[in-house]
Amino acid sequence: MKPRYSHLTLASVCAVFLLAACAEKPARTTSSSTSTTVTSAPSGKTTSTTRSTTKTTKSTTAPAAKLPENTGIPACDDYLSSYIACHQAANIYAPDQIEGRYEMMRNSLLRDSIDPDIRPQLGARCMSLSNQLKQALHGKSCNASPATTSSVPVK
């Protein structure tokens, strides 16, 4: 006795069931789904396969929280106050990039200063940034001095 359906048809039907089982999972940020339709003639000799692919991209942006004027951590506030002058003196970035990089660093430190999980480590992070900047100056002076060890908050 001859099998009524070919192996290709059987494999296609299995693929459809697998895809149907996966269809109930939640969409990821970027996902693609493939659907396969199999049509078989009564004689089992003619098969038609249709495939379609859909890509879905989700993007969510949370509204920006109101940032404070300063971090409230002396080492970070000192670092930010000396950032532009010292980076200009150290010639680390092109002059037209310093202001933009300052804004990114400032926003990052201000955001972290209001996060209760990150805030306790922020003084040490700013001291590290200050020390790196001091090394990059190679003894040069800038109008504002980077943070010193005396500006680390005491708990």
C-alpha cells in the first residue's frame, strides 16, 4: 500500500503545527514569524506551499524624569564643574565635541544620582573619572581642578 501523502507534505504539516504552537508566545522587541500553507490535491501528487514573513519592531521610550541641578555628591559635582576646562586642557576630544559630551556625562551622573541602587557607588565612580582625567592632563593645569579625595562623601 502506497502512502497517501508524501514526506514533504508531512514535514510541511508538522512545520505548520510547530508555528501555531509558537504563535501564542509574546512578541519580542524584534521578531519575525513565518507561516506556511500547504494545499494538497486529492491524488496527493500536487502540493502548493505559500510562505510569508512578517517583522515586528516595538519601541518604547519612557518619559524623562526631571533631573536635579546637581548630584549632591561633592566628587561628582566637582568633576562636572571642571569637566569642560580640564577636557579642553587635556585635549581629549575635538573642541566641537566637548559640550555635547559634557551634556551626556552630566545627564548620566544626574540620572544615576537619583537612582537609589546606583547612588551609593557614585562617589567612587566620580573619583575614578577624576583620576583618569588627572592622568590625561599629564601635569597640565586646567582652570578648574578635578575632584580631590577630600570631596568624597562620608557615610
